Amino acid sequence: MTEPVTKSARLEARITPDLQALLKRAAELEGRSVTDFVITAAQEAAERRIRDSQIIRLSLDDQRAFVESLLNPPEPTPSLRRAFRRHRELIEESQ
């Protein structure tokens, strides 16, 4: 999952003494330095956030509606038919 950190950039943050104590206690519980704990936690949070932004979550009703529209798509509207026809013409013209 996480790879060893290569130190090449510096990140600074001002935090409250309470947060510093909290981070220190959490790091101690894991037997790690505060720096290692914070870096690992930040990396995991960033990876999770990016991963979650790439997933679409649908309610059960929305899932059913999505599948239904795939299995039984509506008939194309007149404007969609015109767009298909125009697309076909453009492709034929370019060949």
C-alpha cells in the first residue's frame, strides 16, 4: 500500500497544542514518530479521497433505474436521429 517516504519536500503546518498532543499520543500507540504518523495518515487520507472521487455511488432505486435504462433504452428522439445522421455524413465525408 504505502511505500517508504523519500524526503525531498518539506511541509509545515501550525496546529494547536491540543492537536499536537493528540497526534503525539496516536503516534505513540503505533510506536511511530509523530512525523511518520502524520505523513502516513495524510497519504492514506489523500489516496482515499482520490479513490472515492472516482467512484459513483447510487442509491438502490438509482441503480435499478440505471440498469433499466441500459437494458431497455428509450427510443431515440428526432434530434438524436438527426445527430446520428449528421455524424454518419461527417464520417463518410472524411474518408
